[in-house]
Amino acid sequence: MTKSAVEIVEEYLSDDQKRWAKLASEVNWRRLELLLLREILLELKKLNQNKLVSSP
């Protein structure tokens, strides 16, 4: 089963500055950023399509 974007992000949430410094240099962090950007773009696309369909 795949995880939602929210579940993936929650794994990285931390107030620990050392952890953030380590994550900033990891490939997984860059991948996470791309996944989140993709999710945002998909949501925007869906909202835009709904707006176009419902407009007179």
C-alpha cells in the first residue's frame, strides 16, 4: 500500500536541527520535495479542471 504525501512528510517532521541538516544533503529529501511538488501540482490541476467544468 502506498503512503499519502501527508504520511511521508510526517516521517521527516522534527525540531532537531541536526536531523534537518542531514536531510538537506540526502537524496531522499530531494525526492520528498519532488513528490510534494508533484502532489501540489496535481491538486492545482484538479482544482483548475473543476473550475473550468463548473464555469458558465
